[in-house]
Amino acid sequence: MPSTPEKGETPPAAAAAEAEHPSPVIEGGREKNRKSATREDSANAPPPGEDSEEAAGETRTGGKIERALAEDRLHRLKADNVALYQRMLRLQAEFENFRKRTEREKQDFFEYALVDFLRKLLPVLDAFERGLEVAEGETVADFKTGFQLVLKQFTDVLTQAGLEPIETSGQTFDPNCHQALMREETEALAENQIIGELQPGYTFKGRLLRPSLVKVAAAPEKTATDTQKN
């Protein structure tokens, strides 16, 4: 025996039909509820221009901060530039004073060194003056002997100052300290052997001051007769 639906319950067939074809009353209620929710959300939402104004305000504030930082950095760079320029001027002035002082000291050193050398030459000058005073009965030999003594005195002063003569007697020609003015063919000496000195050369404290002018031996050229004999 089929069950009879209780009071207030919807029969199964009616529920199925209602699911397939909802009643206008229910649909209208749902639609009304959706519209009400939309209106409430719209009412609670902020005005359209408020977000853009806040973003623009934040942008302006950030721009002001960046400009302030840039100006502060520019001021610091200008101050550093002025300080570096002043320091450069001071260093330049100090260097110029140092250069002038060094040149003055070097010039003073050379002058005092020359004064000491001239002081040592004064006795030689005195000897020359005395040698020119020819006494009664003095011969040429006596004059020559006195002149040789003065020359030795002068040579000793130059040697003490660092002047040394270049040795040439019995030496082989050396282009670093000798200058050949003449070449003489001879079999008595080996080729490039120094025969004689035409002008003495000197070194000053190990450096070449003037080369010696010398005459150098050369091997004699072989003639046709000598070639046939060999």
C-alpha cells in the first residue's frame, strides 16, 4: 500500500518537476538576493578616484625624496671637488718650492766644489808666476826643470780631483778610449797596436773625458811578388 505523504512535505513527483522547472517565485528570490549583494558591495567599495589619488600622492612624495637625495649628493660632490682643488694647489706650490730649493742647493754645491778646486790650484798659479821671474845666470835647463816641477804639481791637483790619463804605451787600440788619426804599416808590431800618442786622453772618475789621439800599426799589404813566393 503506497505511503501517503505527510502534511507539509512535497511529493517526490512534485520535487522532481520543481527541480527541472523551478518556480518563478524561487528564481525571483535568488535574483533579488544577488542584486542586493551587488548593491551592498558597491556601497562598501571606495570611490573610484580615491586609489589613484593615493598612488599619485605616494609618487610625488617619492619624487621629492629622490630630488632631495640627489641635491644632497650634488652638494657633497661640489664640496669634495673644492677640497681636492685646494689640495692640488697646495701640493703644486709645495712642489714648486721644493724644485727651486733643490736647484739652489745643487748650484751652491757646485759652486763650493769649484771653490775648493780653485783653492788647490792657487799654489800652481803661484809657481807659474815665480817661474816667469828669470834670475841672473839661469839657464834653459834650469828653467825647464822648474817648469817640470810646476807641471807635476798641477798634475797632482788634477789627479786628486779625479782626473786620470788614459794609458796608450804598449796598448792595443780600443775604440772606447782611443781615436786613431793615423795608421802605419809595420811588421815590428801586431796589427792595431798603438805606435805612438799624438794627444793624451783623460777620464774623470771613471768616465771618458777625452779620447787619446793615437797612431796605430797596420799589417803591410802583400804585393804580387810576395803572393808568388807564398
